[in-house]
Amino acid sequence: MSVSIGENIYSVTRSAGIASDAFCGGRGLCGKCRIIIREGRELLSDLAESEARFLSNTEISDGYRLACETMVKSPGDLVIEIPRESQVRRQRLSVLGLEREVPRTPIVRKYVVQVPKPTLDDATADLECLLNSLKPTHGLHSLSVSYEALKKLPEILRSGKWTVTATVRDAEEIMDVDPGDTSEKRYGFAVDIGTTKLAGYLVDLGNGSVLATTSMTNPQIPYGEDVISRISYVMEDKKKLVELQTTIIDAVNRLLGEAVGTAKIERKDVYDVVVVGNTAMHHIFFGITPDFLSLSPFSPAIQSSLDIRAKEVGLGVNSGAYVYSYPIIAGFVGADAVADVIATGLFEAEEISLLMDIGTNTEIVLGNRDSMISCSTASGPAFEGAHIKHGMRAATGAIEKVWIDPDTFEPSCRVIDETKPEGICGSGIVDAIAEMFKVGILDGTGKMTKELDIPRLRHNGERCYVLAKGDETVTGKEIVVTQHDVKEIQLAKGAIYSGISIAMKRFGVDRNQIVKIYLAGAFGTYVDPESARMIGMVVDVPTDRFEFAGNTAGSGARMALISSETREVARSMVRKIKYLELAAEMDFHEEFMNALYFPHKEIERFPDVAKLIKTATL
Amino acid sequence: MSVSIGENIYSVTRSAGIASDAFCGGRGLCGKCRIIIREGRELLSDLAESEARFLSNTEISDGYRLACETMVKSPGDLVIEIPRESQVRRQRLSVLGLEREVPRTPIVRKYVVQVPKPTLDDATADLECLLNSLKPTHGLHSLSVSYEALKKLPEILRSGKWTVTATVRDAEEIMDVDPGDTSEKRYGFAVDIGTTKLAGYLVDLGNGSVLATTSMTNPQIPYGEDVISRISYVMEDKKKLVELQTTIIDAVNRLLGEAVGTAKIERKDVYDVVVVGNTAMHHIFFGITPDFLSLSPFSPAIQSSLDIRAKEVGLGVNSGAYVYSYPIIAGFVGADAVADVIATGLFEAEEISLLMDIGTNTEIVLGNRDSMISCSTASGPAFEGAHIKHGMRAATGAIEKVWIDPDTFEPSCRVIDETKPEGICGSGIVDAIAEMFKVGILDGTGKMTKELDIPRLRHNGERCYVLAKGDETVTGKEIVVTQHDVKEIQLAKGAIYSGISIAMKRFGVDRNQIVKIYLAGAFGTYVDPESARMIGMVVDVPTDRFEFAGNTAGSGARMALISSETREVARSMVRKIKYLELAAEMDFHEEFMNALYFPHKEIERFPDVAKLIKTATL
């Protein structure tokens, strides 16, 4: 690839589609287009002022530059690396989360066997004929048979002319038999049951590939936006649980129907299902009362993993299939959090990592391979756009990225699908507030300043900052961030930070010891870590320690489909995860009050942020 | 007990109700009232002529007498033993079969536990709380939980104020939980599914006692009297199997309903079900196609034991209960035969025994603890009264016992419930034919003699012998044994004997080595072994080697309820039972043809019978 003299690197990397998409459009304002010059530093322009601001001294000496500020001065060969943190935005479009390589050992396997026909001299029974043929060829020595498979076996053996495919679960049970060779047809379905959103993944168990991805809004939303309100609904009477369970089972069946339609396969060839969800979603899915999750001591009905016949739950897959759920940790740290830990590999690393699956509840896991601590904070639905004046879900027309010019206080916004804006989604509101705080529109207590006299900032009525004027929007009405919106975000981020903070105290680490922060969940995938750090939603560590993990609940679920070892790993892993009930922690209230500040009442906890703030009125 | 001088022993033993019920009413004609004089032989009358006929020399020297022929002559002390063969008739009224003592280790057990409540500091999940309490108290370390039990657990723990009863299956699975202490309520249901009759036994799993016994005619009879005709019905189309299965499941549910009603317990407290039946009944009960049982090589769908959720089969018992079936041996030697072997203990004995479960199919098992051989013969429904001119089931009004005066050729009949006769049942027809042969009315080929000119024997039209005259019967019409009836019995007994004979040849034993013959099944319980031997239906061994085993299929089923070890015993035992497919045996046809004779074409096979025959025209 060639770059003309005088051209900046950003223009090339961007047009080639290989690198970071800077939010400020290449104006040296966002610091997102970081590159590393491996060879040819001498051919490039000198370090710009903005680069000095965004890059640490170590980074500079390592060859880091901002692509938009780096001009080619002389001819020659350049070797440029695009670091992961700059590539990361590319994952924004991916519905698949971070996923580690795991051995491809699905719990369900197919075996094609030639079964010897019984004779008058040796009229061995059909099942025993089949078992005898499976033994020598495949070393399957003590198999049982599912009732359904047994019932069809005599016909199948004869219609397949004694060549049949036995589908075996966990090297233990013949769950199905087909005539002839159907070994290619074996699929699994992984489902992430979010409070707000459902995602389904149809996986080829043979090669581990994802054949179809489907998603939909959780149809339980009308019964309550958050987990607690749904539990309240169920508590009204016993029929409500069945109602909610039916709702979710029907939805999963719809997801499955779409997925098998897309992949052009048959439902009966789906032999395994994995569901993950928070504890309440898990209980409701399985028809277990979630009532006691909302009553102290908030204990769940079961902690260990579940294997239930899919038929018994009502899923329309192979009649011998089971639905598996990872174990859960506590009433508010569920199987989805376990899937997060599995997918990120946090439990295997020597280094200490922090995992945050940000949603209506934010699950926090901190630790390493030796031990982990987990807790859950009620962060509320603000990050999903709820309770925010112009909040909306992260869909077409949502402002997802905001930058405010520190001199003019004029905003730049990026809108999903590059349409006119219609509202603002979670990552957008966090960005907006972080920028407002950074440029001094907000003070540390979250109040909008009265001192600035700028057109974007209105003081009459409820104070607000105008992100988009009426003539710029889809609706023709302006899009603003209100003082109340700021309050909502303060409560949400305060809950998260105080959870992290207490987990760190109990675990006995300080922020510098945290080598990696995984941001998981839909919001976690889109939020700008720098903004998150700016408002004090996360601990103050260098942003290159952040990793966007995406929908790790979904990828963890897929890993359980692909690899039976993963289930065993989860079983032993959860024993290492201590659960911290924040409600029972004496210092939670104080931590929470202090965490309402931007970035925190104790600014010394955020030294790097302090350096970036234009005006700090703490 | 005192006996007057001049009185015979029979009058005392009979009135005291402790001994044999002679068929001839104490006339020295039937030889059934055998007693053994242990002390005081010198006080008694001399041996009568009839005693010399019925007792062997060894028996005589051992102190055997016939009670009706033994008079007290002098005062003094007598010690009299009633040998088992004379007591045996007492079992005739019992629906319970022979049953060995087995360790009382039902597969389902109940544990009452005080579960520690979770706290904020230790919010252990409900299931894990329960598991933790079961571990130390009861040593149950790796329990799973049924889906139904899991779903109700949170409510049960709280409604029981954390004292609950866990019902555990096989020390493996918590199948149910109740609030408080319900440990007294644990029941099981054993069902014997005969082709013709169903019998159900409600058992208290705590003490092994039978709380209720219920029986009914198999409602599948309209679909075919025998197994083969029912299989033909099923083969018509796939829906017929469901129809037949539903019929039998409904019937078992009715039996169960009656039993729990009698015992005043609840269906939900029935935690275990055992069914036994021949292979076709077994397959139909479980909804497995029996089609291939009627096609060479007659192989069943499964040989090993079955454990199926009772709910899946459609039984109305506890929702966590399983229905167990013993393993089966072959297409025509089923779980009922395994139950027979278990109940009689044949598989444990050093001595060689022969077991015959006589029915539409007669299952034969020969062997000892080292090895066994089994086969099945199509003996047809004649022993159940079918295809016999005046045949009827063994119910009120059936002639069940016949004796013919060798001098006058006049019959004496005993009728079930001592009413006027209405017809003749299986044991009656065998008796009648045996007596007819013994006194010379029939010759060895089964023909009715033309030489006797007696009023009871009619020569015009089809030859027949009049058992009861019109004025003696319920219907006002005479009851006869026809030449065709004789033919039917010849075919039936010929099938049985040839099966036994080939089994003996293959096993390598002669009749003298057979130390015990178990007669099982309803007919087997009522048939007179002497008559059976007389017509050549069984091998010629001393009749004291016969043991009436009764409904051993039912008792074997109860043993599996009471003792989990019994199931394990059955599993390893069936491996020692070789199956002999008579249809594949070259000598079967010749054996069968010879076995049509009374008692056999080769009379030397029946030396004891030969001695007893008045006229042998072989």
C-alpha cells in the first residue's frame, strides 16, 4: 500500500478499511487512531501536540502515533502495526463475543455403524445388537438408551438395512437413531437470555461453526423492564410463572425456527441446547419460582448446572435432546456471568482481571486462576437508554458516540447507520456526559455549570445541553442531555463503581494490579472505555487494559455446545468464585455515595482522569 | 390335638384345617392326604391296599401314610408331619406366588432432614442446602435432582419450615420433596401383565407388606386372545400400537386406582412401579413395536432391564417415579419368566430344577446356579378353557378337579366355590383326561375307546365322556369332554413336553437329575401334578418333586420393588440363561409328534405312569 508524501496515515488506513475509525473524523481530537510505527519513523512528521496529550511517554518511545496527525515527509518503506485497541471498534458490528479456542468435543456425537443382523441361532435383541456394534468400533461400553430411541429402534434398524447412525450423548446415552448415515447432520443451539434481549446461535457441532445467528427483544419486557419487576409479577400467583415461562420458551422456539430456516436444516437435527441467563431469567426459563430471589437472603433454587430434557421444558428440538445451563453463582450472578468468565478465560489467567457484564444488572467478577470474587449491582436500564429523556436502544438513528470541542463546546456526534439522529443510546449518553465533564460543562457533583454562556447550554427550566438541534434530527425536535439524565447515569455508574471498589477491597488488590478489564454485554461492547473511565464508572487504569469482550454470555454458551470439557471446567471453576452480597456490606452505602461524583469524590483514585480534566471543581 | 380310637387321621387334620384337602373326600382314592408318622406308628392301623398303591416303598419305610386310611388303634402320643406336597393345596386360594426372602432395600428411600436456612452471609442455593444436609446424615454424596422436585423445592423448603422429606431413588436422584416428615408414606406397585389376566400388588416399601391386591382380565383380549394375534393387529398400522398401549396403560391405572382406594393412600405416594410380562406384553406396554417378535428370527427390541419415567409411559403415580421391568430373555421368554426364576430361586440352587410357567405360551427354564436353558412353547389357550367344548376360565362354577372311579367309570367333580357346575377349567380338563386315560377310556393315542359300554361314554356323533348330567348343572345342559377336547390337550401338552425334552437334551440331563419342578402361573397353580404327569405334560418324576409356585411373575415383580439387589441379581442372572429357539431345532418336530401320545410314544420315558395305568394300549 502506498502513501503519498504529505498525506497522513489515517487517510490510507481508513480508505483501505483496515484500521481504526476515529470518532473525530481525523481531526486529532479523539485519540482513537493509534498506530505503531515498526519501521520508518524517520520518514514521518514530528509528534503533534494532540499526540503528546493522548499518548504516554512509554507509548511514544514504543513508536505509538495517532494516524491522523502523522504525515509522510520522505519516501521510503514504512511498517505500521494497528494495535488491538484501535482495531477493537471493528468488533462493534459483530454479534459474536470473545471466544476462546476450546477442544472440539461436543457432548453429542454421531456414530455410523453396520449392525449384524440377528439370526435364529443368535436372536440377539435389537438394542444389544446395536450396543455390540458400538463397543468395538467406538469404545462405547456402557451405554443406556433413551426411551424415544428405543421405541423407534426396531423400525430404524430394518429401514436402514442394518446400517444406522446412533446419536450418543456424553458417551452415556443413545439419544436417537437414524437409518443410514446422517453423521453430517448434528447441530446445537446456544441461547443467551438477556433481561432485554435474546440471542440465539445455531452451531454445527461437527466443526464448531456458527450457521445462523438470531436475536429478538425479550418478550417478557411487558411484564416488567427489569428482573425485580418480573419477579414481582410472578409472585402475584402461581399461574404467572407458567405464563412467563411459556413466553420465553415460545420466544426461544421462534429464534430456533428462524435459525434452522436460515441454515436450511431440520429441528430434529438439533441435538443439544445451551441456555445462559441471569438467575431470574434462568429460573423462569426452567419454570422454577424466582420469588425468593427478591427476598433476603436472595438465595437461588439451585447453583449447580442443569441438564433437563428439552422436551420437558417445551423446546422443539430432537426429542432426546437436553438443555444445559451453566451453574450459577448467586441470586444475582447467574449462568451468564459464568459464561462470561468461561469466554474471557479470566479463570485461567495468572494476571488479575476484572470482568464487567454491564446491563440492567451489572455482574462483576474480579480475580485470576487461583480465586475470584463476584458481585452484582443494580445499575438500572439507563445504559439501555431507558429513563433518559431522549434515550433509545442502540439501533438505527441512535447517537452512539459524542465528542465536544473543548474550545467551542460544539458537539460532534456519530449516529448508528449514519442517519439523522433520533435519540441517544447508552454509549452515546456516557460519551456525552464524559465529554461534558471533561470540557467543564458538568462539575464533579454532576451539576451543569451556570458559568458558561454558550448556546448549546440552556439554563431556563431543567438545565440541558443540546446535542442535536431540531433541524438536524429525524423528528425535527432537538436532542438534549438533561440534568436528570446526568443524575440517572450518576446512580448507574455509582452502583457499578462501588461494586468494583468493594470487590477490590475484599479481594485485596488495588487498581494497578488489575491487568485487564473485560467489558462484556451489548453496552459493554459499545461504550468508550475512556468515557467510562472519565465518569468514574470503571477504575482508573490505562485504557489499553480494556478489552471489549462483546456478548461473552453467548460465546460462553457456544463453547459449552462445542466442548463438553468446558462444562466440567465451569463446574470446578464456580467453586473458586466467592460471592459478595453488596447489600450485606457495611461500607456499601458510603462507597456508593462517594461514587456518585465524577469521577469520584476521592479524586486521587482517578489520577489519570484528573490529568485530562479541563476544569475540576471538586 | 386328640384323636379318638377308631377315628382316622384325615378327619382330624381336615377339621383342624391344618392339612391336605383330599379330592376324593377321604375315600382312599386320590392319594392326596399324605402324612408322615414321626412317632407312634405302632398305635395305628396296618397299611391299606390303596396306600400300597400311592406310596413308594421308600416312603412307606419313611413313615408315609394316607391320612384317610390311617386309623388310631391304641391310645398314646402321635407325632404327625404334614409334608409340603399335602399342604400345597392351601396355596390354591392365594393370589400371591412363591416368594423368597430378600433384603429389604427398596430402590426408593425417604430421608427426613432439617435443612439449615441460608443467610445473607451464606446464601447457599436451596438445592445445595438440601444436598448438604443429606450428605452428613445419610451419606448421600452425589445426588442429582429430578426436574419436578427441583421446581417445587423452593416452596417446599419454606412451607415445611426447612424440615423436609427427600425421596431418593437408587441413592442417586432426589425424585421428590415433601414438607415435614412423610417418611411413612412410601409405596410401590407391582404389576403382572399376563396375556389373559392382569394382577397388581400395592406394596409398602417400608416393611415389604402387600397392602392391596387387584386383578382384572387383560382388556387387550378383544384385540386377540393370544400374543400372535395381538401382534398381527398391531402390524395393521402404527396407530394400533398406540391403541393397544393405551388400553393396557389405562388398565394398569385402573388397577392402581383400586389398590390405592383399598389401602386408602394417595397415588402420589406410589414412588416405584415394577411390571413384568411376556416379551410381547412388555413391548406393547412400553409402546415398542412387537412386530418383529412374530417374524423370524423373533428377536426382541431390547434384552436388558428398563427404567422408564412412569410419567412418560402414562402411569398416574408420583411424577418422579420410574417403571422398571426385568430384563427379558428372548422374543418368547420375557420378563415374566425372569421374575419366575427370581421368585423360585432356581438360579441360586445347586440342584437342577425345571420351571414351567404354563399359559398360552409356556415358558420353560431348566438349570441351576451355574447355567440355565430356556425355551417357550406355544401351548395355546386350552388350559385356560378356550377351544374346549365346555371350557371356561377358572371361576365360580368351573369343574376344577375330576376323579373317575376305575370300577364304575363314574366321575367325581369338584367345582370352584362348590356351586353346580357350569363348565370345566384347565385343571379340570387335564384331570378329566388323565383319569380317562388312567381308567382306560382313552388309549395312548388319545382315542376314546369303543370297547367300554358305559352310560357316561357316548359313541354317536362326536365321541364324548359325560362329566356332569344335565340335571346336575347350572345351565341344565350336560358337561362333556369330547374327542376334540382331547386332541386340543394333546397338542398343548405335546408342545410343552417336547420343549422340556429338547431343553433337557441340550442341557444334558435326564429326568432323574431334575430335583424340583416348579409349576408357575395360574394354571400351574391349580393343575394336579399327578394328572399332568399322567398325560405326559411333564417329565415322569416323583410328584413330591413338584412345587406349586403360584403367580411367581407377580412375586418376582414384588421382590424387585422390595429389594434393589434383586434387580442387580436379575441383570447378572439372565446372562447365564441360554435361549433355545425350538423352531430352529431339528428334532423338535419328531419330539412333538411323539409327545402327542399319552403319556408319550416312548412309554419308557414314563415308567411311574406306566405302573399306574390300568390299560395301556400303546
